[in-house]
Amino acid sequence: MTDQVVPDSEHRSLIARLPQLPRDLAQLARFDRPIGWWLLFWPCVFGVWLAGAGPQFALLGWLLLGAIAMRGAGCVYNDIVDAKLDRQVARTATRPVASRRVSKKLAWAWLIALCLAGLTVLLQLRPIAQIVALASLVLVAAYPFMKRITWWPQAWLGMVFNWGLLVGWSELRADNWDALAALYAGCIAWVIGYDTIYALQDREDDALVGIRSSALRMGSRVQGGIAGFYAAAVALWALGFWLYRPDLAAVLTLVPVALQLTWQVSTLDMGDPDNPLARFRSNRWAGALMAAACFIVGNAGA
């Protein structure tokens, strides 16, 4: 059964114990790869904790559920749209829709079920946050097509994956949008950096089938390019903190996340097929460090 588990699953032994249909649906929604919903959830935490209203654990619980459900829905949609391309790439050829183990009709039904879970979360938010959340759907719907028309689909992914920053913030307050804009831009640069690392796994296959990515666009300069985007992320986060709280101590809270990103770049080994995936997954810790910085800055003196 393990031959029907996708190669980059984080929980191969666990997922392989499931009957075939539940296993395929779990893989289709990427439940076996939690890094995706962590990366979608952390920007929600940034917005909530920077807002300065304390831990807000109940709100974060709803947003975590929403991140899991909507990341799953986005992945199902992506696999429906990309089924033909996925069949031509070694890492994605065994995905449930690409391999035809799950029909597109069933995939659409699973997508609707996940969206209903997301709707439950949406209804817990106040109206302005609901409007902000719904505004992301246009970006989400367009994302799978970006790799066909631009060398920078990672930038579009950055806009999508960090929308939770705006949702979390607007649930609690509606001011300091200049600071929030700087933080959002920094998060986009962060996503371009880490998703370029992820795309390193598929450069050869992507080039053969015509899929575009920042990893291909930067070519031999990819490691320096990732470093540049990570540096831009930290600089924009620092600007956002300064606009929100003009205090050097606030900016210094970014030192741990800056060091983590520096470690990623300095230890990136493109000759080791497992290294880029491990460095990409380490961004769950980068997100945690950034969330801690937001909590300190947002709640200092509260």
C-alpha cells in the first residue's frame, strides 16, 4: 500500500494504514503534510497577536481549523486543475487525482465538504473580518494558473498564504494599516523565499513540462535570490514593527527569526535531494519565532 502514498508525505506509515479511499482523500487535502497548514496558520497568529488583545486562544483555535480546512480545499482545487501537469512530474504523478485513483467528481465533492468546514469558521468572525476573508477567494482561484503565465507564481502564493494576517488583524481592530501593509509585504517575500526552496525539488521536471517557477527563473543564482527575499522579509517586518511601535527593542525581537532564515540559506544543499524539503519544512519554526515577536511587540506594556 505504501506505493500509493505520495513521496513527500510526512506520515507515510500512518497514512498507509488507512483504507484506500480515506487515504486518498487525506492525501488530496494534504492532511499528511501539516507544514502547509502551519504556514497558512502562522500569518493568522501574526495578525491576532500583534493586535495586542492578548493570547486569544479561542479565536486562534477557529483560525487553525480554518487554515486546515481551507488549505485542504485549496490543495484539492489545485490538484483538479493541475491533474495533467502532475502526471508529468515524478514527485506529483502519484497524487490521487493525477493517478486517477480519485475521480474529479469525487474530488469536487470533497472540495465542497472542506469549504463547508471553512464556512463554519467564517461565521465565527465579525462582518469586517468575514469580508476580508472572502476577498481572498479570487486570489485562491487564480493561483493554480500562475505557474503557466509567470515565472513568479511564488509571489502570488505569498499573497494567498498570508491573507490570514489581514483576517486576524481585522477581527480585532481596524487601524495601523501602514504597519500591517509592511508586515504583509514582508510575509510575501518570506513565502517567495521558502517556496523557491520547495520548488528546487522539481526544477528538472518543471523545465521539461513547461511549468514556471522562481527556482527556474533565478537559475544558478537561486541561493543568493532566496537570501535576498529573506533579507527583504526581515527588513519589511522591521519596518512594520517600527511603524506600529517606534522602539528599537521591538525591532530586536526579529533577531531569532532572522537567524533561523539565515541558517536555512547557509545550510541549503541543492545536491542533496532531501535537504531543500527539510529546509522548507523548517519554516514552521520560522513562523513560530515571528509569531512570538508579534506577541511581544503587540502586547508590550499591555
